[in-house]
Amino acid sequence: MHRSSAVKATSAAIGDYERVAEGDDADASPWAAYYLAELLADHGDHTAACIYYQRAFTSGHPQVTPLAEAALRSYSPGEYVVLGPYPLCALCREVNGGLVAVRHPQVHVRAHGKQSCVDRGLAGLIANLWAVCDTRSCCEDDNGKAYVVPSPDTHEAAERLLVKLGLRPESKDGTIYFRVPTSLRLDDAELVRRALG
């Protein structure tokens, strides 16, 4: 495609996006922003692509692709961290030091005066863990095991809760690893609470 054709296509896509963004169809806006970002990234305009990727992800587009990751990284290297295809919610992207997307589907959990996006498969466990500890990170599947990273001063309390659930935790370098049981749904806070008795 010649440069003039690319400019015309990009200008048309920006016009289409602005019409969708200002229209009544809010569900179409993230997809329009994402399409425009892909077009801009394809044509090497990573700065503009980054802006439209951010608009797509903050308004609900579900996936960070390799092209999106490249645009985000080239726009501001070191400022964004993309660990996988699942975006954090807008609130968590604001406070998580540049982390915009992770490896597992996320759900925003609020419990015991704390809130954060966490891996969906551990949401119920984390809601109950927050009653006894603070966490810095968690993962529902890291090479076959799940893990939580409690703060150093609440590590023992977290480990005790996991033992009480029968998860046989193993600590290494401040991280507590465990196998996800088939007999207990760790995504459901009420089921985890009942298992704790």
C-alpha cells in the first residue's frame, strides 16, 4: 500500500472510530478502537496505536495481542508490563505500576477492606485470605501449581489458612505454592468460607 493510501485508510478509520465512540453503541467502541490501533500499528505509528489500544482496553476490549504488546512497549519501554492476553480493569491498571494484562482471566475482588483484580480461579480463596493476610500477587496456574505471595509479616497466617483448607502449601522465597484441588472450587468465596468451617 502506498503512503497516501495508508494515510487515507487511517484517516477513514479514525473518523469511523470517532463516530462509534460518540454514538449510542458503547459495546462497539472498544472494538473500533482496537481495529484502529491494529491499523496504526501495522503502518508503524506505534505512538498513535498505543493511544487507541489504551482506549480499547480501558473501555472493555478483552485481549492484548502480540501486536498490541509491541505497540505498548515501543511507545514507552519499561512503562507497561503485558504478561498475557487478559487485561486488568481500569482501576487496577491505574495502580499496578504499569501492569496492563496478565496470563489468566481476571475478576475484581473486594473483601476485608482490600480490592484488586485477581485470577478468576482463585477469587474465592483470595477473598478469604484477605481476612488474615495481605497479598502482593497470585496465580491460578504456574506450571501446574497455584501460588500466592503474601506480605512477609502475614506469610504465616496465609500458610495456616491454606493448611486448614488441605492445600498442602510449600513456601519458597516468600511465595506459597499449592495444587488446586478438584474437590474445592477456589473461585467461590462462600464455598471456601464453608470449607474453613
